[in-house]
Amino acid sequence: MSESCNSRHFSWLMKSCLPNPSDAKSLVPIHHHANPPATVTPISSLPDDLLLECLSRVPSSSIPSLTAVCRRWSRLLLSPYFLHLRRRLGLLRHSLFAISAVDSGLFAAVLQPQSEVPSWRVSLAVCNDGGQGSLSHARAAAIGPRVYVVSRNAVLRYDSWTGTVALRSPMIFPRKKFAIAVVSGKIYVAGGGGGSEVTAAVEEYDPERNRWEVVTHAARKRYGCIGAAVDGVFYVIGGLKIGNETSVTSRGTAAHVYASSMDLFDVRSRQWLRSRSVPGGGCVVAACAAVGHVYVLSSHAVELSFWRFDARRGGGGGFGEWTRLKSPPLPAQVRLDGTVRFSCVGVEDKVAVVQVVGCIDDLLRRSGRSERGLRESLVLLYDTVDGEWRRAADLPEMITRAACACVEW
């Protein structure tokens, strides 16, 4: 074989592996990658369920900025599934929430009783739709981080995550001093009214559809009643009867019975259960639900009594049993008269009793005391585990005649 060689000595297969000098494309270097680059998928292309899984893990402080990304993200953050995922991941904290209306908007204050040093965090929200000026007799009910402030002719939704306020549909029957509670993500109201007219209609509000509808009628019309909910039962507690009783004796008896009793409405079956009465009589001035029980604060003209009703149905519990608990230690300057009202809010295993003076100037003038040392409102916390009371931070001064609720955020 000759030692010299040329292209004719190469087989066709070998020549096919060499670049052709006359072909510019064949001179382009070929890079061989051990691992081809992965395809980049933007988060916006994810389906809703996967996107919710991602968004539900962000810190609470980042949620306000997420709502401003796009309409789709804002819609997902408002969905009940986002709230369910954060609750399942243990990222929600229960807090005591108080809100009051001023000319410029709404003052909102949040207190976390579980903190080592609980303190109120105050914010001001402006309602661009108006309507905040008619909330003098409003009730508050919270669904997750959103608080619905329900008054006679208006309903406002306050988002504790974003600090925004939106106007929602009002109740069908305008009413004040009514009972309100949340059952399975829907709001229920009963009792109350305007003037001498007290309505028997029980309304249900669906926040997703922004719609009210009448679901039943109560056998007893109550004015000034209080609401609570445990295990699918809506409790309508206390209040007065405003009806057609002819004699003074009949009116007095009816008022006494109503003031110390509660009606039970089973939301799922749409049926009223047997009514219960608070032992010892008195007038129920505040009530709430916590850890499977209804807690009731009653006034006896010169003192308060505190009761617990076992509202756990089934499972061998003592449904319907009453237990008297230690009364809240109110300061000596607090008088049980018409100038003082109370709110009870269940916050996990705590019961918060918020005492609010309706008009502090009238109280000071009638009592003859100076303003020094007298606050318009105070907060007491009852621990349902050890059965002890302790005083929490007073409501901020700008929170007056507050509506209170428990929020998750």
C-alpha cells in the first residue's frame, strides 16, 4: 500500500463524517451537551390548583403585593381554597379584631392574644364607595381574614390582609341590634329591626355570590339579641320582646324570659331545636363561641355572671350542660348601666371580653369622677384551659364603639 493517501482512499462513510470545506454550514462547531437544557415554565402558565399551592406558602406580609400582580392572582387569593390551603399548612393566626367608623374611613385594630407582649396594631382604611358613616349599630362577622361589618342599611367587607374596604349587598330587611354568626363560610342574621317593628326573618349571606336570602323565620322575635355558632348551630341569645302583649305583667314576664334564653337553629336541617335558658336569670349582655362551647356574660344589675354552655353534639359530650365560671374582674369605676356595653369574642382557647363605654362624657358627668385613670374601653382575656382572667392591652383611643370579631390572617 502506498504511504500517501487522498480522499479516494476513504470510504464513503468516513468522508460523510468530515466537514466539507466548501459547505459553510458544515464548518459550524457542534456542541455536545451531557444534559440538555430544561424547559423553563413561567409560573403564570401553571393551572389554578398548582398556582394556589405556590401562593399559599408565601408570608402574610407579602400577600398585599401579590394581589396587585394581576386579576387572576387577585381572584385566587380571594377564593376559599387559598384560605383552606393556608389553614392546612398552619400559616393562619387567630387575632382579636376591632373596627369603628370615622368620617375619613374605618379604623381597624388587631391584637394577637398568643403573643408574649400583646399589643394592638392600628390601621386606617378608606372606603371609596362610601357608606361607612352609617355603622353606629353595626355588627361584625369574620370569614377567614375578611371582616364583614353589617349595619342596618349597609355592609362593608374589610380585608385584613390588604387593608382594603369594599361595599357589599345590604340585608333584605333593614335591622339593628340583631344577632349575627358565621356557619360554614356563610353569615346568618336574626332578630333586630327598626322602631317597633322586629322581624322574624332569618337571613343567610353567601359571600361568593354577594347575595342575601331568607332561610327561615324565628318563632320568637328578639330585639337587641346576640349571635354565636358552634357545630352547625346558630344561637340567637338574649334580647327583648317587642310585641303585642296587652298587660304590663305579660310584657315584663316576656322580657325576662327573652333576656335570659337562647334559640337554636340547625343550619343544615333548617330546623329549630329546643330552646335553652341561662341559669340564674339576668340579662345576657354578651356571648360568643370558643372550643365547642358557648360563653355567656349576664348582668344582674349590680354584678356580672359568666357561664359556659356545652354545645358539642354527639361523641358522648354533655350537650346542653351549663357551668358557672369565674366572673370577669372589672375595675371599680365600671358601672353596669346603659352607658357601658360588652362584646365577647372567642379567639382559639381564649375568650376576650371587650368593655366599651358608649359615651364617656355622660359617664364622667354622672359619676362625678375625673377623667384621669378612666379609659373608654378595656379588654379582659379568659383562658378556657386554666380558667383564669388576665387584663390585655386597652383598645386604642381612636377605636370607639367598636364592632369586634376573630380574624384569621
